[in-house]
Amino acid sequence: MKMDPNGRVETVNFAQLITVPFNEIDITNITIGADTLPSVVVYKNGGTTVGTLTITYDGSGNMLSVVRT
């Protein structure tokens, strides 16, 4: 979630990018300035990884890309 200069908050539902069933989510965070942001999100089903999202940000914490593997 990030607030733009006009005060609007944009929320991204990453789970919509994973189109197979999952019952566990592991998140690795990074800190940029005062913000703690997800950088890798691993979706699992029964302990098996079914999808991974790698998220990159600029130096201000604005999301640049999301890569699904």
C-alpha cells in the first residue's frame, strides 16, 4: 500500500496473480526509509511452492515491478 502525492492510497492484491490454490504465504520484507515492504512473497500449497512474486522498488519505496515465477 502506498500513498500518492494527492493522498490517495493504492492497494495491490498480489494473490490475484497466483491462479492456483494455496494455503500458506511466506513473506520476506525489506526496509526503505521508514517503510517495511514485501520483496518476495512465496505461495505454498501443502508445503509445496506454487508461485513466487518478486517485487522491486525505487529508492522512495514506490513499486517498480512484480515478477511472477
